[in-house]
Amino acid sequence: MPPTNSPTLRQRRLGAELRKLRERAGLTATGAAELLGVNQARVSMIETGRTPISSDRLRAMAGAYDCNDEELVDALAAMTGRRARGWWEEYRDHVPVALVDLAELEQHASGLRAALLIHIPALLQTTDHARALFQAVVPPMRQYEIEHRLTHRMKRQGVLHRSDPPPYTAIIHEAALRMDFGGPVVARGQLKHLLDMSELPHVTVRVIPFGTDHFPATGQSFDYVEGSVSQLDTVQLDSHHGACEFLDAEAQLNKYRAVLDRMESCALSPAETRDFIHHRIQDL
């Protein structure tokens, strides 16, 4: 397969996982190349995601690295081959590349969890609410940039409406329900949409009210994207300059799993959350 100069996050992650397997086996790239009967440059290209590999080649590499975790190997094999041309690819020249990568991650997720402090989760936003957010960005976006971001965000939401949607849990702080972006009419429509989405069997919405005394000490919103096995989970952080940061080290994943679990422990139940949102709508 010919190399690519612009590997996706998914391709880079596959290469990174193969590098982890090699390093756990105590092999250098040169040593691995000798075992596999290829040159060292080929191993490096695979590990940076620049050279697609077949599932057979991947299984040969896993065998050479003495990896006996069949679930992990099967999950990695499912990531091989040339990248699929999903709908997100049409946005590669119109929105930040990290947002394209995030959309691809979501499409392949086995589960999704989100923790938000002052915003409604992107996958649960209305068009009017999202437009108000984009119009408030500093420095201001051009109108065509807003439209690209808007259509990209709405298409991302399709993952929750397909025939086999992943389970999705959104933990939202009360502060987010009181940020009336776009004014009362837009805010009311957004809250009603949030209620409607919370009724879907695969969507769970839970609110953390003001006054909670054991709120975890983190001030950052994030998305947690579950892979087909836990080793392939990914945390996505929003940065202050609008880009996405992706984390996948074992210690990082453990930390954010624990943060999410703590946040859920101090959140209202789904039924209590719906009552809470109803009362908030009535206040508008």
C-alpha cells in the first residue's frame, strides 16, 4: 500500500499501539525489521501511521512481539487497511484537522461520555445554539467559516441517530443550563431539545447542580471516546485556542475515567435531571 503524508488520528493511533507492543517486547525498530523481513524505514513508517498495513501483516507483527492479548490484536486488525472516506473527509480543508479526527473517532466509538461545565455537549446542541456559540468566538469567524463549523457539528450528531448508535452519557454542570447563548428563545429551544434527546434509550443526561460539595477538582471539559477495547480509549480536551488535544496514555485514561466516575456520583439521576431541566425551562 502506498504511503500517506497526512495520516488520520486513527491511523496514527494504530501505529502508536504497534510501537508500544514492540517496545514492550524489548525490540528496537531495527530488531523488529529483521524479525519481520522488512527494512527499518518500513517499520518506522507503519508506526507513524504513514504506511497502511493489512490485517495479516498486523497479526504477524503482534506475533513477533509476543502479544497474546487476542482482543487487542483483533481490535487493531479492525483498524488496518486504507482509511475509509467518511463524510468527515469533505471538511478536511474547511475546519481544523483535529475536528475531522474527532468526528472519525466518534464514528468508530463503542461508547461516548462527555463532561461539560459551561456548555451543552456538541452532540446535543441545536443549530441555533451552535450558531450563537460560533458567532461569539474571538476573534470573529467569517460567515462561511461559521457555516462550515455548523454543518460539521450537525453531521457529527448523526452518530446518535444511526441504526446502531453507541451509548452516550453527558454530564453537564448546572452552569451550562444557565448560559443563555442566543437569548431566551434559543436557550428554551436548546433545553427542550436536551430533554428530547435524554428520552432516547442510548442517551443519558445527568446534571451536577450548584452546591455539590464533592465536585472533582477539574476545571476542564472533555470527551471520553471508548474504543472496542479499553486500551484504545481516547480523551479529547478542548484547549483555550480552540484546538483539540487527544490523550491516550494509560495513566491519562485512568485519570479521566476516575474523574467521570466521580462526576457521575455527584450528579442528579436521569429522572431528577429531566425534572431539573423542566424547571429551568419554566424560569426562562
